[in-house]
Amino acid sequence: MATGSNWSRIEVEACVADYLRMLSYELNGQRYSKTEHAKALLQKLRGRSRASLEFKHCNISAVMIEFGYPYIAGYKPRSNYQALLGDIVEAQLATNHGVQDAVQSAVERPAVEVAVADIGAVWMSPPKSARVHEPQARYNARPSMAQRDYLAREARNQSLGRAGELFVLEVEAQRLHAAGRKSLSERVEHVAATRGDGLGFDVLSFEEDGRERLIEVKTTAFGELTPFFVSHNELLRSEADAAQYQLYRVFNFRDKPRLFNLPGAITTHCRLNAVSYLARLCE
């Protein structure tokens, strides 16, 4: 029977392979049972418990994000994983073309507007990431063959972004109407469409007392802990107008859209990693 936290290479390889199989099913819209997969996998392991397997799946989710991939819904990323796990995920991702094709198709798939059936059901409290303190990133002279920019590609999916903004537009109109502020609900504006995308926010809404609410919308088809991208302009606007600014994170958009809001300056809630710079030649 297995004891302690030392997973063997064979165990980890089996867990990662099964995780990637389930992720492919999920991204391709194929039905599968996490319970059945867990039962079958536990028979191959050395007496591991279901709880320890669940924890390992959450560890794999954290590694997936590090390599620019989405994670399986329900397995929230937990980053305190063994180095062996990172190595095996990297090796299997680099050669698993089925997963690569499924993810690419998922992030580039067009999205359509979704009606808000029950405004009370779409709101969630901001999640707490189960992450440990991480040292500042350093240059890695050995690029990974598994590294991809799938999350960045999804962020550039204009139809998904627009559908998410329209979803929030309706959420805000319904919120104000339900509060008895019908006149304000009719003034909610999709400013990204009507005034351009350089304002640093996408939707102009209102508080119930009439004060403006500046909403930046970030939409993903994946889980609530999926990282997102913010522009320098959005960051500055959130700081300059912190009392009015709110970032709305819309997630699980293609399945069952949900959202949470992060009020005030973005840096209050998020750890920012610089991923690109605008470079000009020195004079």
C-alpha cells in the first residue's frame, strides 16, 4: 500500500495520461464520468485513496496552466506539486497531438450571445486560488516543447469576447431593473462597441444611486481560475478610477456562464506577470 506523498514515475505517468484523456473528452464535448475514470485508475495505483488522486488531478491542473493550457472543470489548480509531475506533464503534452488539436479548436471556436435566464444564479463570490508563494520568474535557457499560448489565443477570440460583453450588458440591465431603477437600466451602454475599445473598460453601468460603474469584461470558456490578460490601459484606468472600476470575470461561458467581480484597482486582486513589451529603438 502506498504511504506518504512520494508518487512513483509509473503512477504519475498513469495519472497524467488519464487526465489528458478526460480533458480531450471535455474539450470535444464528449460525455465521460470522472468517477468511472477514477475507479479504473485507482486499480492501477498502489493503494492510493480517491482523495489523494483528486489532489493529484488538481496538481496537474496547475501544471497545465503553467504550460498555457486550460484545465479540467472541477479540478481546481493546486500548485504545490512535485517536480516529477511537471516533467511528466511536459513530456506527455509535447507529444499528445490529440489534446493539442482539441485545445486549439476550443479556444478558436466562435461564440454566440447567451441569454441571462436567472441573474441570481450567475453570480459567484471571487474564488481563492490554492497557490503557494512563487519566486520571481527567471529566464529559462531551455525552452519547453510543451509550452503553448492557448490561453492567449482564447483571449484574442473576438466573438467570445463580444459575447461575454453582451452577457454582462444584460446582467447589468436586469440588475438595475430588479432594483427598481428602470431608467438607469436603459442607459447601460456597451461602450466597447459604441465608443471604441480604448477606454480601458467595456460596459458603462450604474450603481443604484446613479453613480457610474465602469466594467471591464474578461471571458473564458474554461474554469474560474483560468488566468486572463489585461492591457496597460486597463490597468491604468482601474487605478485612476478605482472607486468606479470593476473587472467582471465571466467563465464556463459555453456551458453554464457564471461570473464574479473584482472591484477597484486590478492590482488589488491579481498578481501581474509581464508577458510582452512595446519596444522602440533608442534615439
